[in-house]
Amino acid sequence: MSKAHELHQEAVVIDGHCDTILSVMTRGSWFGSRSRDFFERDEDGHIDLPRLLEGGITCQVMALYIEPQYKPAASARRCLEMLDAFYSLLDQSEQFVMATKVQDILDAKAGGKVAGLLSIEGGEAIEGSLSALRNFYRLGVRAMGLTWNQRNDLADGVGEKSAKSGLTDLGISVVKEMEKLGMLVDVSHLSESSFWGVHEVADRPYIASHSNAQALASHPRNLTDKQIEALASKGGVIGVVFCPPFVDDDRENVTLSRVCDHIDHIKKVAGIDHVGLGSDFDGFGVSPGSPQVMKDVSEMPKLTEELLRRGYTEEEVKKVLGGNWLRVYKEVIG
Ligand SMILES: [Zn+2]
């Protein structure tokens, strides 16, 4: 076994974001009507349990993504439907377990299992209710992005170009309640002004589960160096994303190496303790033959190879693969 392979096998590997729950649901998916079987190895899409195991993933964060057609009035119902789909995956296999604390992730590693950690993508899901937020926490949700791309009653998403708002009063209450509960506030889809709104009120580390560096690719969801520094100053982590427009403005330059340039950049700006993985697998498609970061999650060991090739120490590689996520999870969710 190569050194890279051995290191990858040994490491706790955490991917901070995917949209796979949508892919295994039968209705409502924007990826067409075919739902995939999570327990069968497929060539379509990026993630299923066999490919998570091949890719050496210890913990996969799974988004409960509220699609626009459910907003605002049916957002909580839709989130509950997605939770039901996740729980039904748990019912079908001993090898896939839920993580609600760091120990669950470590136990999964020790037992050769894959843990799923739940994150809401779009604060519409709580329909303005702190009680609903607390109930989602009770059901196992440990992170939430306050918005997707639209503006909502908590904050502005990145698609809101004009308002330039921070957080609403309700948004501030939600951040405070999440910190009290032990939930991670995810800024990945926020507008820049709302990002600074979170930064101002956050007492705990907050995260960007799937964003890259704007210095290398101009996508508005990527973070400026100032944002990267600010997030790191509170102890947070940025998960680098593999979705092509976030990787490089020129689609021809979309490669695994280019993703590692983002890791290098975040390391340079904020230090090695603030960068992790946030693939966004099953949240995007790549047309056949187009350049891509990797075919699917089974190829994740290639990232370890590339980081070692670039001179990262074993300790640094382990931090990027999952150690940094573990640190921030320990601090916030316990
Ligand atoms: Zn997203």
C-alpha cells in the first residue's frame, strides 16, 4: 500500500457537504425523477454507501436542502420529509449511522462504518420558529445554513444583490439559539453583508461548509481573503468545494490540483487549521467529457496523494481530511 493510501485509510475523513438525500428521494429532486439506491454502487451521481466506503469517508455531512418550490409555506414539512428519508436509510443498514456528536464519528471510524451528520440548507426550514429549530436539533440536526441563495426572514442569500442587509432580529435570535443548542452556523450561501452580520454576533466558531477562495475563482459564493481571515479568527473551518464554477473561472482549469490550490490559499491566508473538505457532491452535475475534480467520492484518496505531493506533512493532511472539522465539531456540538 502506498504511503498516501495508508495515511488516507488511517485518517478520519469528513466531507462537509453533499446533496445525496435529494438523490435518494423519489420526488422533488431537481436532478430528475430517477432516485438512486443509497446502498447499491451506482455510476450516476457522486455518493452512495459503497462509494463512501471506497473513498475512505468516515463522516458525510448530509444537507436537508429546501428546494425553492417548497418555500416559504411548506419548508418545515419538506425538511421533515428529508429527515424521514435520512432516517429510513439508517433503518436499512448497520453500516450507516447517525452522528450527533464527535464520539459518534470516532465510533464509526473504529467500527468501519460511515456516519451521516445532518445539516439544514436554508433557514426557511424553521419557518421563523425557535421551537421548530429546537425540534430539528432534537431530531439530530447539528448545523444550519441561514439561507440558500435567496433572501429570507433571517438573512440575505448570495443571490440578493440590492438589500445589503446583515441579519434580521430573528436571524440574530436564531444564531444565538443555535450557539446555545450546540449547532454550527453555516455561512456558505450568505450574501457578503449577511456574512459580516453573522461574524459580528457569533460568539462561537462558525463554518463555511462548501465555499472556495475568491482570490482564485470569482464565484460570489467563494470567500474573500478578509472573510477567510475573519472566519478563522473565530476558530471556524472552510470546506473546499468541487463544483466546477467555484474551482476556476475557466472550466478547462477545473482539476483536483486546482482544488488543492484553494487549500494552499486558505492555508496561506488563515493557517492550516481552518481548511477542510465540502465537496457538494450530488449537488451539481458535470456534462460528459468536461473537466472535473474527481469522478465521485470513491476517488477521494487522490486528494491525499496530491497534498503529500505538494509537501504537506502527514499531520497537515489529516487536518484537511477531517481533523479540522473534528476540532470545530468538538467545540460547538460536543
Ligand atoms: Zn449549497
